Amino acid sequence: IIMKRNSMLLLTTFILLSAFSCGTNNNKINSVQELEKNITVKVPQFDADSAYKYIQAQVDFGPRTPNSKGHVACGDYLAAKLAEHGAKVISQNAELPAYDGTLLKARNIIGSFKPESKKRIALFAHWDTRPWADNDPNEKNHHTPILGANDGASGVGVLLEIARQINQQQPELGIDIIFLDAEDYGAPQFYTGEHREDQWCLGAQYWARTPHVDGYNARFGILLDMVGGKDATFFKEVYSEKYAKGINKKVWKKANDAGYGRYFINEVGGQITDDHLFINRLAGIPTIDIIPNDENCELSSFGPTWHTVNDNMDAIDRSTLKAVGQTVLEVIYNEK
Ligand code: AHN
Ligand code: ZN
């Protein structure tokens, strides 16, 4: 897709000025082409089949709950994939205490493109999966770990496909792809003790207090969470609106211009405690959350498979991956 950036006006002015200057015709044409190159940007085509395969690969490790074998193996896979796509990879390992005192061996995995550039965009997704299907309609499943095809693997799969695209054609800004750990270990619904928001998003809290690079900053951040559900609808989330209203506006505009208005609803939805909240509060990087808001689902506002044993590959729809992935590409390639 060829995006005309700002100034048809500028181009018109240039052509008019050129017409009155005394260069050769050929020069004029070359100069116009030069200028056109500066005001147009070619945005790559997001490949939803490729993203789907990255989701499948993660699900094939089984549940990726912290302190499990599947978690360790999947972490190595993600770091290797980012490196394969040309990113500079940094892993942060930390032992983070969970709500019940369990020490989680957590790993945030960061892949950086143009690491030397000061102009940056941060893209986030959590890669761990929940140890309990505590929202399953069948109580027998409440202690079963979920596969997290949507809740975990989908955001990561979209970002791995974006990494693959960046490796083929670099956008102007430096991009950091940040896979956060231990997002989904918040106290289960069946836990009778205290429930607090800071029991969630442990990897994000760690990263926001201790970024992978000293003094790290980014122009803005985008968090992807559960971006693969069939017929998902994404509303502007309340904390995102509070901390990064302009980024919400930019993203929803790009989505609608690209033809994904049936997924990106231009209205404010719910308020969600998610990784972006801590990134906004603790790191001060204006960061939005792209997360579903399903008003018609009685089981969960995040869609029918949220924290159930049905969060498997059947829950993933390529059209939703395409809508989200293409939108994020439109945003990052149009940043100057
Ligand atoms: C709460 O349920 C408090 N926040 C949702 C964050 C989340 C869980 N994202 C994925 N799983
Ligand atoms: Zn979850």
C-alpha cells in the first residue's frame, strides 16, 4: 500500500517552483521523483499464515507456565527466532515472587532493530501462559494449565512476523520487540486470599523498573494481547486513553484507513490491568493495549476462550491476525 504522507501541497509547491526554475526537464522529473520518494512509504504486507505458524510453534511446546520445561524451551525458541530475523537479542532473567510466594524464574526477551537509533518504538506481548483454566465453565478444568494460543502466543506470533518483515525492509525508526514474561500468574479466581493488580504483569513491572538498556526510552509503545480471536473487536482501552490518547487515535485511524474498521471500533471500551499499565506508570512510555472487548460474550469480555481449556489453535483466526499485524505495520512504517 502506498501511503501519501502529509503534503500533496508540498509536492504541488515543488512542481510549481520547478516549472519556474531553469533546470533541464530531466532534472525536474528526477527531483520530483526524489521528493515523492520522501513523502511516500511502502508498507510491507503482513503474512497471516506466517504469524499463524509462529503461534502453532509456541503451542507445540505445551503450556508455557513459568518454572515448566515448556516455558524454558519456548523462551529459547523465541530468542533464536528474533536473532534469526536480524534483531540484537537481550534476555533479562529474574526470580519474581508470585502472589503466593512462589519464585518464578522469569525471562523477558528483547529483540532490537537499529539499536543505535535514538528514535524508537516499543512493541510488547506477554509470552507466558496461565497455569490455571480458572474461567473454564467446567470446574474440573480450573487447575489445568491453558495452552494460550490466543492468550500468549497470538501477540508473540504477530510480533515475530513483524520482526521477519523488518528484517526484509527496515522502517525509519528503531524497533524493539519485547516479549514479557509472568504476565498471567495473577491469583486464580478460586484463591480465597487477597487479589491485587500487582500480582499480574510481573515481567512488565520488572522491565519497566529495570529496562534492558540504561536510560531506555521510546516515542511510544503498543502492547498486543489476545489478538487472534475470531471476530474479535478492539475498543480503545481506558488506561491507554488516559496515558497515550494520541497513540490510540493514530492506531485506530490507520486501522480504519486500511479497511479493518470491523475489528477496530472507534469507541472507548473497558479498563484493563495489563502490562501497558505498569509500562505507563513505571517507565513513563506512552503505551496502548490492543486487547479484545467482546460485549456479547457472557463467559468473558475477552472472548469465549479466555482462561479456559479451549484457548487452543481452534481459537485462532488468521483474519484477525492480519487486521492487527497490518495495522501495526502501517503505524510503524509511517513514523519518521
Ligand atoms: C486481569 O484479568 C486483571 N487482567 C487481564 C490481563 C490479562 C490476563 N491478559 C491476558 N491474561
Ligand atoms: Zn490471561
